[in-house]
Amino acid sequence: MSEDNPSLFGEIRRLARTSGAVGGIAARMVGSRAFGMKFDRADQAEDLRAILGGLKGPLMKVAQFLSTVPDALPEEYALQLAELQNNAPPMGAAFVRRRMTAELGANWRARFASFDETAAAAASLGQVHRATLADGTRLACKLQYPDMASVVEADLRQLRLAMAVYRRMDNAIQQEDIYTELCERLREELDYTREAAQMRLYGQMLADQPLVHVPVPYPELSSRRLLTMSWLDGRKLTDRLAEDAPAEERNRIAEALFRAWYIPFYRFGVIHGDPHLGNYQVRPDGSVNLLDFGVIRVFAARFVRGVIDLFEAVRDNDEAKAEHAYRTWGFTDLSREKMAVLNEWARFLYEPLIEDRVRRIQETDDPQFGREVARRVHAGLKRTGGVRPPREFVLMDRSAIGLGAVFVRLRAELNWSRLFHELIADFDAEQLGARQVAALTAAGVPLPAQEAA
């Protein structure tokens, strides 16, 4: 059976490695509620992090993602899973030779002037190797780990179990559409041909941004499980921050990241759905390299219009406009009480964009401020019957929270309002839709259902 399709035995192997952790924790959670058994969530969360951290594959990536969605998981789990990084040990030279032969043929080495069989980086779905062409061009070759389709399907089954158990304990966030969205995005991420097209898309959308650099894919040296791209020099952002970079450089990095995420969103309705620290590097001039284009979300123009409408509603304290924005996104069953709770979260996200002045993204020095807001919102949603976030909302919220956390860590001070208003000035939904279709078509990215219909 092709590795592009999940195999029964591959899924069974993966389930055997993960089901004990997830199922055991689930059983203890249920037992604590039904029989009054003692259940230490902090200990179990640490165990779960240890298990997931040693596994390659999407369960680790999903855990990172859920740790940034307020109250999608218990706080103890979120704190532990937030520490996961894509640092699984790389596969050895034998795997590398097998993968390269399978993707480029037995004579694959002749396609390169040099190829380093030692991985330069290892992540959740694949690992990266350095290579060069005969003309000296430096390349990065990302090789997908074996049988990842089976791994994805097995991990998604475990995720469904974990989320279903948590739903029994707490109904504030109804997760059905979150799960559906994660399934679709993770399955897309397995297709490196699609990622190459999405990389081309970002290269086009950010072509006029000197602070942002995007690799160039090499389709003749790529396949569904091998992605070859230009090598970009840069340092990990965490390494640069550890040296206490000067304020001017930190501000330049923050502005570059703001533009890298939100120019594609407000001009083309596209967002990079994975804003964790490993997905960008810093250059000496403070510009950034944007990496990893496997998780991309394309939004209808009406959704982007709803984001702007909600900003204006928060700014003007306009409840009717806020309700219109939520319904545009797909929220239903909106009582006045529930909207008041959602608006508290919206104010938390939009407040830095309202004040026309230079400021930090979060002006309080309390590191728990954001979590305290999330806790109040969670309690309010639980009190008012819970909410079912539409799937389009999931990666938008993830990006806002994840990127905001990076800005906090950068201690950046910018006029966020001015940056935002530069992007939404003269916004026109029809023009966005036309730009989106043209850009996706030129890059070879499949049109989403609402545009292709």
C-alpha cells in the first residue's frame, strides 16, 4: 500500500503507542467524577507531555495548537503541552536514502552537487537536510517521515477521544467544528506538493515586503513527501531573544511578523495557521524568514469583513454590529448574556488596535493576565450554555493568540493601531475576493469550496 494512504497496520501501531496515555487519562477523569476518585490533573498532564514529546507526528502538533485555544483543554494540560517543541530526534541515514530514492529515483544523488545525510532540523512530520546544486545554489530538503498518513489517522482518533471526554466534564467550548477543522488541515499538511504551492502563494503575497523572506520551492526536486526549497540563512528567534536584543531590533521583528501574518489576511483572505517560534528565523538586519507553509487557511471575503466589523463594534460599543459579525462568522444561539461574554474576549484581542499610540501589545506586567481573561470568558460561556466556535474561527483565533504571545515575549512597542488601519483602509470585499482567486490560481493552490463552486 502507498504511504500516501493510511494503512490498517500503521494505524494499529500508532494507536498502541498513544491509546494507553489518552485512554488512561480519560478513564481516570471519568472515574474521578463518577466514583469520587482522586485525580491529579497536573501529574497526568506532565505524563501526557512526556509521552507526546517523544512521538513524531501530528498529535504533538495538535497538542501545541490546543494549548493556545483558551480552555479547549484543562489549564494543567495547556501549561504542559505549551512546552512541546518540534524537536523529535531525526531519522538516520538509511531512512534518508530510502526516502530520496523513492521520491527522485535511484540516481537521485546526481541531481545534487552535495547532500548532507545528517538532518539540519527535525520537526513533527518531517526533517530537513542541506543540499546544493551544481551552480552553488543552497537548498533545504524536507523529507516526510515514514507512514505519516497512518500516523495522522490514528492520532486524530485519539484526539477525538480526548476531546469527547473533556466535553463530558466541561461544555463551555463545544469542539465539534474545531475537530473537523484540525482534521482537514492536518491531512492537507501531508501533501508537500500542496505546501510548495502555498509557499509560492506567500512569496507572491509578500513580494513587496522587504522585512519578510519566503523560501522558493523547487518543484522538479519535490513530490508529495519531499519538499525542496531555497535555503534561507537566519537564527532562531528564541536564540536572539536570549541575547537581549536591542529594542529597535525587537520592534522591527514584531513589525515584520505583523505584516507577514496580516497582509495576506486582510488583502487576500489567507492566514498562516501555525505562528509558533520555530516557524520563523531572524536575520541580522531584523527582517525575518517565514517558514513551514503546511497549515494555511483561506477565508471567504465575508469572514474578513466580519473581523473588521467586530473591531468597529468593540471600538464603538455597538452591540448590534457585534452580533452581526458573530453571525457572519457562523456563531449561533447568541443570547445577550452570551454575547457579553464573547465581547470580553473580543475587547482583549482588539484593545491594542484601538489606541492610536505606541504601546506594548499587553501593557500589564502580569504574565497571567491573558489566562485570567480566558478564565472569566470560560466561566461566562459555561454559565450561559456554552458556545460552538465555527471552524473558520479556529485558526484565526489561534493566530491572534499565538502571534500576540510572540509580541509579548519580544516586549515590542509599536503603534499597532496604525499598522492595522494601513491594512484595512479602503477594504472592499469584492476586490479581496478577486485578488484571492487570482493569487491562488497563479500559485496553484486549490480554491476553497465557496470560491470553486
